[in-house]
Amino acid sequence: MSVLIAGSVALDDLKTPFGEKKNILGGSAVHASVSASFFTPVDLVGVVGKDFPKEHIDFLESRRIGLDGLKITDGKTFHWDGYYEFDMNEAHTIKTDLNVLADFDPVLNDRQKNSDFVFLANLTPGTQLNIISQLKKPKLIMADTMNFWIEHSRQQLIEVVKKTDIMLLNESEARQLMGTPNLITAAKELIKLGAKCVIIKKGEHGALLFTKTLHFSAPSFPQENLTDPTGAGDSFAGGVIGYLAKSDDLSDLNIKRAVIIGSVMASFNVEDFSLDRLRRLSEREITERYEMIRKYSIFDCLP
Amino acid sequence: MSVLIAGSVALDDLKTPFGEKKNILGGSAVHASVSASFFTPVDLVGVVGKDFPKEHIDFLESRRIGLDGLKITDGKTFHWDGYYEFDMNEAHTIKTDLNVLADFDPVLNDRQKNSDFVFLANLTPGTQLNIISQLKKPKLIMADTMNFWIEHSRQQLIEVVKKTDIMLLNESEARQLMGTPNLITAAKELIKLGAKCVIIKKGEHGALLFTKTLHFSAPSFPQENLTDPTGAGDSFAGGVIGYLAKSDDLSDLNIKRAVIIGSVMASFNVEDFSLDRLRRLSEREITERYEMIRKYSIFDCLP
């Protein structure tokens, strides 16, 4: 099944306790697409400036990522400059230059309009709605967001939630959007609004998955080797959508597998800067880590 | 198998978004003992003042909790005055009056010295070491602590860790004690110090269990009905030690069950003020909730 992933393509400057990097490949659509590409071919929808290095284009193409939807336009590529301190749970932004992303108005071609599985990574809710309106027969739409849109475009974001099969948020976004400190309550409210499924990303604590009838508490991989958390949530999302598209199975059982695959992909992504760990990742490592997470979380009935 | 639980017995004033209570029964030894009493008889070691109400004594005795070790002395009972705000993850202390707890110097009787399973709830590390030195043939010692002792009695606390089978800490305590933001690294360091097993309590995110060879990521019950978080960690601990003593089985498989039982007991404890939810809790509710947590966390192999 075909996968469309729309979001930012970025050149980042960042600093973690493990090093400092300038102008490295990043962006939500890139992290999600490369992660999904381990499971299925991907169409990426995004925009870059003329400064975007040819080597990154070559790398994305080498991962079976279709770039018909990557517009190269006059101007500079979206740029994020930030750092992580000792505990690395929080990203600190020094500067965000939207550059060419400011006028991003994606127009899908016929193939893209007919995509089955769609992931709308963090974009303005207006852009997300624009893309949704162009889709002909989506089988599954998953959408992400961020605190900025909750504060500034809440009504449009609620429209996205209504049209979304899987709404993806992190803990603080879920609390903020639904105005409750309780994650379970927040998820239930999002489902009342119209999302068929809600996934709350909890970073090192795993993820929670909710539908009207299903509750799943997904553990994470116990990661000791955390080098750069940038893109963890997007590689999680890429794993989820890629695995669902590959298996074309939306049963409860399989959605739970997809969430664990998401955790696996995120756990690899954070082990090195940019996409560097995924560049050298093998399918065997993915299945092995899935089994490790399973082993770490098994417990049996009371006797 | 006999269980000894030593810690504070308190009369608390507290306020949560769901109400305000004055002079209610609390304290680490009380929450842990009542929780453990669902599984096994308990000996409580603690101290109260002459102001401690007879009705609380009657309640503890009704739960098969032996009170030979509860010293009633001149002075006032330990008193905590605090509150929780909207998100309830953090307790705010208005005032702590140690009162009779300031001079607590427990002397065990012969039966207590021969206890098999021992839980040293939050006390000064010096008092914990004093109790350990009186034990004749303990099968399992579990110890808790708090940030205050990490800051002020780190060396003595390290001695406790060395003599402990299960070291129990919350996330921030584990990070603070081992000087690392990474929980996995912190647990491994604690095991290097000498703890046979480390349990890191993560509140709504469950718990992590480590031994030299075992890693277990335990989910929590998805709690919507959070009324008063006071005593959650102690009722967790009471469930763990009570279940282990009842089953007298320290296999990896059974320690994992005990951690889930701990989560079950904590999840009930927070549903009402003081011990009120546990006063009306049935064994059937405990086993049902255990199965719910299991159901919520099951996922299968990749096909």
C-alpha cells in the first residue's frame, strides 16, 4: 500500500551533551519518511530551498522515497537551531527560520491524491486540512501537531482531529489540547471529537493507544545510548504508518504491533545525530529489538 | 511468611482539587501495611503520640496488622501538611512536624527480629541501618528513601543500598542518587553498588524492575479517578512485599507479578483520601484489575 508523508524538510544546527552539528539533515517529513521506508515505499511531500544539498536528495532516493512531491524553490530551506541539556527530555530552540516553508502550499499529483496511507507530520493545521481535502480515497490518515498550533490554531486543529483516523500527540500536547492533566481523559475526549484512534507519545515511557474499545499501554525500549532526541516522534510515526501500510491490516492486534515498531524506530533514531543511525540500520536489528521490548514487558496471570 | 514494615505513622492535613481533609490517617508504614495486609499478616514498626485516635488503632488491628511494634509515646504524632495542584504529580509541603518521629529508635522484639520479609519505608538511612542490624535471618529486605536523605545522608543511604535486596526509588530519586538522567544507567549503577534488585517507580507511567539479568517494564493501570496521590508509592511497596511474602517465591516470573500487584494497590489507593479506598477494597477487585493491566499491555510477536 502506498504511503504519503507530508511535513518539514530541514537543515538543523544542534547541540547535545554528545556533540555539536551544523546544517544537518532533519525535519519531520524526513525522519518519518526514512523510518517508514524500512517497511514500504514512501512519497514525500515538502519543500526545500535551492541550498538543499544534492547528497540529501540522493540519500532519500536511495531509501525508495519518491521525491515528486518535494518542491525545490527559490530561497532557503527551513532551519532549526536548538540544543538539549543534560537530561535531553526538552528541546531548547535558539531560532526557527521558516524560510521556504512559510509559503508551503502543497498541490498533490494524481498518484499522491490516491494514496492509501497518509501521515501529516507537524504542519499548520490549515496545510493539513488542505492536504486532506485533496485525498481521493485514503484508507488511513494519521496526523501529528505541536503546542504552537494548539495555542494559535485550536479550531482548525480540532477540524483535523475530526478528519483523522489516528491522532498523534505527546503527553503535554494531549493535556493542553483537551485541558485536563489526565491522559486517559484527554484521549477519550479526542475520540469523542472524532479521532478513531489516539496515540499519546510518552518518550522514554512508551506510548498509550486508545480507540473506542481498545486501550494499549506500550512500553519503550530501555535506551541507554541516547545521543540526539531530534526526530524521535517522527521516526516513531514513520514506523507506525510504514508498518500499517506494509501489513495492510488495521486490526487491534496489528495496530498494537505497529506502535511497538514505532518505538523500535524511535529508539534507533536517537542513537546518533540526524538520520545517521537509520542509514546503517538493518531489518534484522528491527525485528530483534521488537522481540527485546516484548521480552522486557511480558508478565503472566496470577496463579 | 511474616512481614515487617517500618516507617512513619502520620496524621495529615491535605488538599487536592477534589477536597480538603484535616488530621487524616497517613504515613508510609500505614499505607504500606494496609496494602500488604491484603496478602499476608503484617507487623508494623513505628511511633505515634498520645493524640493518635483509638479508631485508627482499631482499623489497623482489623486488617491483621500487628501493633506490638507501634510505640505510643508522650508528644504529638508525626504531621504532614501539604497540597496538590491541578496536575497532582507533585506534592507541595506546607509544613512537616516530625514530633515523636524525631526520636524514633526502634527496638525489635524477638518475633520481629526473625521476620522473613522486611520493608523499610522512608525513614532516615540511619534508622533503616539500625533495623537491618537487628534482623536475624531476613529472606528479603526492601528499602525506600526520599530526596532529603539523598542530599543529607548519601553515604549512609549507600550503605542501605548495599544491604538491600530490593531498592525502591522514584524516577527523580534514582537520577539524583546516581547523578545521571538515564534511568537504565542509574539502575545498573545501583546494582553495581550491591542492590540485588532495583524498582524505579514512575507513577502514572508504571515501574521499571532490574536485576543483574532481568529487565521488566511494568505498565500502570490507566487511572482516570485520581483523588489523592498521597501514599501511592507506599501502597505500591506494600503490594510488592505482601505478595512476595504470601507466595514465598522470588523467581523472576513472580517478582514481575509482585510489581504489577504493587501497581494495582497504588491505583486503588489514589482513588480516595487517606486509606478510604482500601477500607472497602475486595480481593476480587485486586485480581480483576491485575487482569485488566495484563490485557492492556499484551502484544504479540511479529508475524
